[in-house]
Amino acid sequence: MGKLERITVTMPEEMAARLRAAVDSGAYATTSEIVREALRDWSDDQDRKEAAVERLRVMVEEARAGPSYPAEEVFAEIRALVAEQAAKYRAEGQ
């Protein structure tokens, strides 16, 4: 881990209590550790979303590049990709 920077985060009492309970139970060493894990998960989720959008951009550009890739096929693939992503987010409780 690189250089650390201290920041202040304000949250509802219930969230703070859950953080302290996780530390008290021994699941985590500090509340900061929990927040860092949550931010890593959030960052990974953002990366997955950006990658999905980029795949869609590539598919659209490929469709525009030549007549050999019918629009119906492109949109069917886009719909399938969007449905797949939606199912993943629902499964993850997003």
C-alpha cells in the first residue's frame, strides 16, 4: 500500500455501529480496514461497468465499420450483454 492519507467520513449511527461490531468481533482489525475493502469493491465494480460500456462501444463501432455485421445482430448482442450485466447486479444485490 502506498502513502496513506487521513480523511473524515460521516455516516449514520447504524453504519458506524456495524463497523465497530465487525471490529469488536475480530472480523477486521480496524474500521479503516473495512472502509478500504468497501472502496476496493466499489472501485472493482466501477471498472467492470466501464469495461462493459467499452465492450458496447466496440460492438457499435464494429457494426458501423462494415455492412457485413447486420444491425439486428448488433442490437441482439447488446441486449444480451445488458441483460447479462443486469442479472449480475441483481445477483450481487445492487
